[in-house]
Amino acid sequence: MAVTLPTTEVRHRLGAILDRLKSGHQPVFITRHGETEAVLLSATEYALLTRHLPKAAATDWYEISQASLAQVWEHPDEDVYTWQDGEQL
């Protein structure tokens, strides 16, 4: 059976929660202010859920990181450069 815990309890009982995830196949739902914010899964369960997803190539990760940084820095159509040398990251 799935368990739902508030963030404060997760902080205090993380070791026991990880043991539970490792031994069982049920997720742990984490709430904050009464709203579900996240779900913890064992590494095995996560691998099962993602086994059919395509693997991203290094170039894909570069493009994803550039797009993310550009959005953060509010330059969506530009490459992101380092502060020191002006070289592309």
C-alpha cells in the first residue's frame, strides 16, 4: 500500500523510508501544506518505468542545458557564455 507523508516526517525518517522503498514496490507520496508535491520510488521501480524511454545523446543534453540556462537568463534565442572568457559553454 502506498504511503503519504508530510515533508517534515520525510526529513526525520528518510533512512526508514529508503529501507521501505528498497524492500517494497510501493511509492511514497510527499505532501507540503496538504498538497502532494512529489513521489519517491525505489531505483528499481524508476528503472522499470523509464526502460522504454529513448536515451538522450550528449548533444541533446547540451541543447537542453543551453535552452534552460537561456530561459533563466532571459535570452531564449542566444547561446549561453561563461563569465570569464566569453566562450560558449
